[in-house]
Amino acid sequence: MPDTDIISLDAMGGDFGTSVSIAGAALALERRPQLSFLLHGDESAIKGELAGFPALAKKSGIVPAEVHVAMDDKPSKALRAGRWKSGMWRSVESVKNGDAAVCISAGNTGALMAMARFCLRTMPGIDRPAMAALWPTMKGESVVLDVGANVGADAGQLVDFALMGSAMARALYDLDRPTVGLLNIGVEEVKGQEDVREAGQRLREAELENLHYHGFVEGDDLGKGTVDVVVTEGFAGNIALKTAEGTAKQIASYLRSAMGRTIMARIGYFFARNAFEQLREKMDPRKVNGAVFLGLNGVVIKSHGGTDAEGFAAAVEMGHDMVANAIMDKIATDLRSIKEVPEMSKSAET
């Protein structure tokens, strides 16, 4: 088993490359001094950034890579050209080889998923991996998946997503039995697509020890925090995620505009600035940056490509929490339990 404190970074990935990944790693190291890093990418560029972070330099090893995967590369092209030579591939491969416990990349999402799936393979019993994200709610945070790895999902795959999301919630939130809901167009059992209704029936009848099936949830339940885990297929999940991100930016823009419009508004902001600071903290997408590729034989975290050092550090910390709390073991345990229910084993046998 790899040391859970060793983090593998695709140092060149994202819109800003090493300037963000190295600064983010340094920030994560300040908060978690036990961490150490394998930095994959252009050696001279990495060394240049590390010069400004001597503490990180002492806790890092550099793994040179000849190829950089661009943000607009097609996954098939990146896999052909970048396999074995790119920093992205080698950062994933270090997890496969046991040199690191988790891989973090802000690079091309499609290429990263293709490489991670090709290199690590899916866990036994998992048909498709899923991308899971943390979602700020009125009650704290929820896990939402899939947010973009799969367009469409059958009933068995939705059940797999529920198991993996529940395991993630248990790992991150110290919950014994997270509540899980299936995203639907209504809460009534007769509504929605057949696959969603069938998945709900399977989860209800299974009565799993590590998961409490709540039932169907609607779009407004995501922000309410009605359940700990919201399950959907990747098309709807990605639209929901991007809509939420856009709405948060829209509200922030409205507030900035309103607060500076008149002298009275600026005076009002002065007296209410603590409340506005708290609001900004809650709406800050950097705090929940990072989508997890669940269902692979290793943990891979996809950071937002346009994030800053604070956001990248959050992705590093999420990855560390996942492996420190044995996310892989929890998923494997839940998969074994689901196979004990005959009608639930359909997706595992495909």
C-alpha cells in the first residue's frame, strides 16, 4: 500500500500550469506538513517555480516528462501522443505503481479520464467510473455524481453511482449511513425515466447497511442539502454543476454592483461587511474545488482548470482526505454488499 501522504501532481495541467499547481501544493503543505509530492512535468519549469517555495522543494521529487497535454487536445489524441511520455500519464501511473496514493490534475478533463481509465482500470463490479463533486448547501456540503463522465446511465450504473457517492460521503464527512437521493423531475415514484425509477426500486429494496435511500429529489434539493448524496447521469449533472457555478458568479456580480451604486449603499456595506464576508466564504467555489474519479483502482482528482492556488490546495486536501479515510476500501465493501442482493448484481455482471 502506498503512503497516504504522498501526492502525485500533474504540475503542468490547467490554464496556468506550474504557477498554480506549485503554489497550491505549497499552500496545502503549510496546512498539512506531513504531505510530500511527486511533481510531473517540465523539469526546468518546475524547478523555476519551486525556487519560490523552499519548504515545498524539500518535500518534493521531480519526475521529468517530455509531453504536455493541452487543454483543447482530444482525449484520443492525448492518449496516443501522451501515453508514457506526458506528465499527466505519469502522474496517474505513479498511483498505479504504488509510488503515490492519489493523483491531482487541473488539466484536460477528457484526456485525464481516458488516461486514468486506461491506466488504472475500473474496480471489479463497476461498469463505468463517475465524476463526483462537492456541492455547497444550506446545511453544509453534499456529494453530487455523475457531473460529466457519462452521458446517460442505466439503472445498474445509477446504483453503482449511489454506492460510490455514499462511500465518498462516509470518507469525507464521517457518516455511518449517508442519505442518498436520485435526481428526478418529481418526488413521486411514478415520475421520471424508467432507468431512474428502476434504480430507485433497487436501492429501496436492497436496504443497504451503509446507505439510506431517501427517494427522488428535485433540482432545488441540491442547494437545500436534502440528502448527503445526489445521484444523476453525467449530462444532467454537468448542466446542474455549471448552472450553479454561473448563478454564484451572477449573484456575486449583482452584490458588488449594488453595494457600490450609491453612497448609502457603501455605508450599508461598511456596517454589514462581516455578513457579506461570510456570504462570500460560503459562495467561494474554490472551497469545494475538485471532482473525484470514482470507480477506478486508484484515486484521481480533477481540479478546475481555471482555479487559483487556494482552489488547487483544496483539491489536494480533498484527495488526501479520500485516501486517508480509505475510500477504495469503502467502495469495495459496498460493492460486495450489493452483490448479495440477486436483482442488484445486473450491472456488476455486464
